[in-house]
Amino acid sequence: MSDNYVGRNPSPAAGTQVTLDALAARIAVLEAARPTLGAPTPAAGTFVDFAIPAGAKQVVVSYIGISTNGASSLRLQLATGGAIDATPTYFGGDNRAGGAGDLTGFNDSNGFDTPVGVSAAAVLHGAAILTLVNPATNIWSCVQVLGQSDVARAGSGGGSKALAGVLDRVRLTTLNGIDVFDAGSFNIMVIG
């Protein structure tokens, strides 16, 4: 019997030993998949960027009480090689329910947009979930669900984006790119 014997694994076959090395390898796999929660970041300026570590497979972006000084929808953009990809190759759409414009559809183009919050009084809450669909081609899917607390309105959207390289940054901005965030905070959780 070896010194690194710790027990028997009942699953594969009776008598199969689990070594400390094998156990350490299993723990390393679990540690790599552990979610990492960022620090809340105040919404300020015309955009907020989050660095994404290599190996990320899923990114959850949380919106807490977000408001801007204008009437432009929020936009989520992805970056690779340190450069934001603002080309019109984001595929998907959004809609909203509650209030004027119920079930109005919007097609995404230069980012993942959400149609809620089209006034300076809008206060937004919710999340966007980015999931790596194909690591070989760097295709990411996006699902967004946001609600407004200033009026009874909700918006949702979904889409996909193929990047030229590995995702390394996420940008939160507005459709027009000039409205300024004036309240709330963002946060991210990365699963790798």
C-alpha cells in the first residue's frame, strides 16, 4: 500500500484507490470553476469597464439602481485584445412590457441593448448573463433581464457575438455613448 492512499472510490470499480495526487487534481478543477465576485463599482461617467480574466466561461453583470442623465438605452459591449468591439455584428433583439411601447422589439447591432430606461428618471435593476458558447470561435451568448423601479416596466433581450479573440473586457455604456451615469452601481461575477 502506498503512503498517499486515502481511501477507496466506490463508483468505478471495487478496489480502485484514490491517490492524493488524483484528489488534488480534482480539487484544482473545482477551484478553477469557482465563481469570483467583483467589488461593486459606482455607475459614473459615460461608461464603466470590467476586466475579464483569461479562462472565463460565464460573466454575470448586475445592475443595481442604474440611472443616467439622458434618454438613451443601456448598452453592453465586449472587448478582445483590449479593444471594445463596436462593429455592427451583435445579433439579437430586445423587448419591453409595461407602459408605452409594450412589446416593442429592437434589434441589436453595435452592442447588446436593452429598451428599458429611456428617460433620465429611469432607475434600472437586473442582470445580463454572458456565456461562452464555443471557445474555438469565441462565440458568446447574452441574456438580459432588467426592470425599472420608477415605473412598472421590464425589458428582456438575448443575442450572440463572435469575437476575434478571447474576451478580456466588458463595457457598460449607453446607446448614444454620451449620456452620463448618475446613480447606482454595477458588479460582475466571473465563472471560469
